[in-house]
Amino acid sequence: MTMAPVEVIVVAFPGSAFNGAILPELRRLVDTSTITIVDGLFVRRDEAGELVWSELAEIDAELGGLLERVEGLISDEDAAELAADLQPGSSAAVLAFEHSWMRPLREAVAGSGGVLVADIQVPGGVVEEILATVPDEEEQA
């Protein structure tokens, strides 16, 4: 099976203040086939500055249940690099997920003789910065 694009996100929890409030939204995204979580880690930097990480399924059964399959996409080196800025006493979830919603579109593109030649993600904050510099229609009039 050909996969749709896969994205990796890191969600930090300063002071390790994870309360589980993101779980319902992750469950909704998985249940609606918007995303498929293909790998995930929980990373913590202890007070001495050492990084420790575990697979999500080892940390929380509900989190582990969100993973359709674990591909091993996030290596130890990846985890260390992605958590490099994590402050002591803080933690982060590292999620690799497939954009499942894109599968039918990819098939339609291929069926029409098209080829996806770029898949670029622009962080929302960057888009907001750019849009803040663009005059709105009222200012242009």
C-alpha cells in the first residue's frame, strides 16, 4: 500500500503538565480517517538534563490504542534531535502521522494522469506572520 504524506510533530509540555486533554481530538482525527498515527514517542528531560523516551503504548494504553501500526520511523537519534530544546523537568509527545485524508485525492490525481511533485508544509505561525504584512482589501481601496 502506498502511503500518503507523513508528518512529524513535537508537542511540548513545559513542567510535564500533560493532562490528557488532547486525547479526544487525536481519537476523533484517527476515527474519521483524517490521520493515521504510525509512530509515537513520549520524551522527558529529567532535572539532571538527561533525555528518556518510551513508545506511547508503554506510557498510556489509550495513547497506544491510537496507533494503527508502529513503523519505527522515529529513531533514537531523531528523538534526541527533536527534543534538543526541551527544558529540564519537561516532556513532549513526538507523533508521526500519515495524512490519511489524502489517499483518495492521491488516487484521483494518479487516475487523471497527474503526479504529486511537491508536498510542502508551512507552519501556521509563519503564515500568520506573512498575512500580517499583507494589507487587507479595505486598506488597498
